[in-house]
Amino acid sequence: MSEGLNYKFLIDTFFIALSGVPVALLVTIVSLLIAIPLAFLLALTRIYRIPFIQRLAQVYVSFVRGTPIIIQIFIVYSSVPLILTALFKKYDIAMDVYKIHPIWYAFIVFSFSTTAILIEVFRSALSTVNKGQLEAAHSVGLTTYQAYQRIIIPQALVVALPNICTATVNLIKATSLGYAMSLQEITLKAKVAANVGYNYVEAYIDIFIVYLILCSVVEYGFKLYEKHLRKYKLADA
């Protein structure tokens, strides 16, 4: 291994790592699309103390918070193929589960993890809205769905947005663990490029820069949206 940084490799590998951004963003977006509505519904079960489901959601949140996401990845990536193999064999389905693209496992793992995080985000945000507003909405003829859509959710969203931003940024960074599932994202692409000349320091620098840029752009977008929502809230007030 040559002394000092290989700047040519550093520049070339930066663009290789950058080519993994669409995969990281796809996993992030799909996971959020699954997690947001599911987390919102489970947050409501905790607020309204729905028997059994409330307790199940509580255990679910505790499990995800208490286990490293890399362990969750190994469990899903190892167990799901075994479960699918047993099911396909039982129902005589001719399909090789080991040819399933790793991105499907990524969707499962990251939506599973993000849902648990967002349950608490939505629960705390909804709790900040005065319960009397729902009663007032009912008194003027609005249904519960309409009250949530027009009154409660817009107010709760202002409170929840910073935490949603944090969850999104953490999710983007967590996609770097997709290499454990052979997912061709930012980290794996850079590490594969580094294998040839053992230029791992340069590869890790590139990974660091790409994630820094990506997360900074996402944070800036959330800040703009939060500013817009707060202006709307002030104008409405």
C-alpha cells in the first residue's frame, strides 16, 4: 500500500460512491412511505389505549429501541429466506428465494425500525394538541377523520417535523449497513472499489463526504418546510 492518500482514487471513488445514492434514497423513501402511516395508526392505539394493540405497540417499540439495527438486519436477512422457503415448499411454489433482490430485505428491515421510532414521535406530537379541539370539531359537525385531517394533524406536524427530520437523517445513515445484505448502496460500492488497491482510507473518506452532503441537503429541505409550516401557523393564528 502506497504512503499518503491516493488522490486520484479518492476522486474516482467519490463518483462511484455517489452512484449508490439513488439506492440509499429509494430505501429511505419506501421505508418512510411504509412507516409513516403505520406508525401514525399505532400511535393512535397508544393514545386511545386500545387493549392488546396498545401493549403490542409498546413491546414493539421497546424491542426495536433495545436492539442494534445491524442485529435486526442479520435476523431478517437470515430468517426470511428460511420462512419463505418453507411456505413455498408447502404450497408448491417454484421460486428460488435466494434470488430475491436484497433491496426487498432492506425495505423490510428499515421500515420495521423506522416505524417504531415514528410511533413515539407521533404519540408525543399528538399529545401536544389540546383534546378540546377534537370535541369542538365534533360540535360543529366534523367527523373524527375530518377533525384530524384539518385541525389536529397540521398542528401536530409542526411539533413532529424536527423529530421526523432526525429520524429521516438517521435512516439515510442506517442504509450504510445495507452492505451486510449485499445491497449495492454507497458503502458497498466504495468498499468494493477499495478492495483492488486496499485504498480503504480513501474509500471511507468518500463515504463520509457523500453521506455528509446527502444528510445536509435533507436537513436543509426539512428546515425550509418547517419554516413554511410555522409561517402558515402564525398567519392562521
